[in-house]
Amino acid sequence: MTRVNSAMLSQNVNKSVTLVGRVVSFAGSYCVVEACDGGQVQVLLVPGSHIDGDNCVVEVMGVVNQDMSVQEQASTKFDHDYGTL
């Protein structure tokens, strides 16, 4: 599975990817993740997703859609202060 940032999505349409970033907004069925390159990616969440709010770091494994959103297949949620000393 290819690890991507927002700029790499167009090269990976219909492919499985891993996206790591911070959730900047959450709306129940989807969230917006700020990737490491500063770009924002809409992630379409599966029912029962581990992603349940904003201001947390997530690793999302999913498939890139034609509209550059990512359909979640699995995810890992880290605390909001993950990566800080």
C-alpha cells in the first residue's frame, strides 16, 4: 500500500493508499484530514470508524476516489498530542 500526501492522490485513483494526517473537521459520515504537505483530503468514513472527532492524528487505509476523496477501509486514531514532545 502506497503512503500518500494530498498532492499524490491524483496519481493513485482507484488504488489502495495510506494517508496520515490531523483531522481538522468531522461531520459524522466524513472528515477532512490535513496531510503532511498541508493539503486537505476528504475521508469518507465507514460505519463504526475509529475516527470520531477532530483534532486527532489518524492513519487511514483506503481507496482514492475519482473526486480525490479517500474511502476509508481501516484506520488508526492517535491522541491529539501525538508527535509532540
